[in-house]
Amino acid sequence: MALDILYFAWVRESVGVPSERVEPPANVVDVTGLIGWLAARSEGHARAFADIGRLRAAVDQAFVGLDASIVGAREIAIFPPVTGG
């Protein structure tokens, strides 16, 4: 399953690209698993995903918890917590 991964803010800076298309293995079925798999792709990925508690995600443009399924998803966004005001 090919996924478009979008990175924002310091996550993008650490990874080094704003987005990428990936094909994770079949056993990667949730956001946490995806982040773990992505962390092994490069030193920048590992740095960005070192503290999973500092990350938030959206699956197909809907905010989700890190335990959310990615099965059937087309786009995953990974970003730091967002505040507004």
C-alpha cells in the first residue's frame, strides 16, 4: 500500500523533506507502527521520531491518535502539537 507522508514544522526540518511516498510492509497497520518503520529510514527520520510523545498525526486529513489504523489510508501527516489563539 503506497502512502503519501507529509511532514510539518520541526519534523519536516529533521527529516529533510516536506513529503515522501512510501510503501510500508504489510505488518505496519497503525500510526505508531508507521512512525517506528519510518524512524529506521535515515538519521533524520530517527531524530524526528525519537520522542513519539511529541508527535501528532492525521490520516486522510482527519486528526487521529497514534494508535489509529492506517489500513486503506492514502495520506498520513505527522507534525508537532498545534496550538492556536
